[in-house]
Amino acid sequence: MNIEIPAFSEIPESEQLESLRETAGLVADSMLRQGAEPQVISYALAYIATEMGLYLSDNSHRVFPFILEGIANAARTVKPMEEARTPSSADENVINFPTR
């Protein structure tokens, strides 16, 4: 798998998050094509982000609020897209619990 990663310093600050997301998306797409489960990919990316943040930070307590903020922002972004799905594709993600 060859992924071309541009020099981060050459990317305008307003586009840096999108550039990282696109690169991670390429990796995730490759993993999906190779048979990885979506939840495994999500776990791996979350683990890597946390591990990297803890490793690079001089104060590990500052990392967790940023990670949680990223999770919350992603959830807010994805929720409208999830609601816009057709009922048939949304129903695939619903767990139907038995009724009494």
C-alpha cells in the first residue's frame, strides 16, 4: 500500500485535520478491503491516537480532554449523515431486543 503523505507544514492549518482524516481514511479503506471489521479499525485508530498523544505530551492528563473532544465532534458530524441514510441501510445497524 503506497500512501502519499504531503508535508504537514505545507498544508494550510484550516486543512490539516481534513488531510489527516483523508490519510486515515485511505488506511481504513485498505484494511476493510483486506477483511478487517469496522469496529477493529475504529479501536486501532483510537488506540493509536491515544498512545501517540500520551507519548508526545509532557502532561498526559491534557491528552484525554482532546481525545474526548475529538470523539464528541466526530459524533456530532456523523449523526446528521447517519440520520440521512435510507431506512434500509439504517436498519442494518439497529439491534432489535426481544419484547416481553
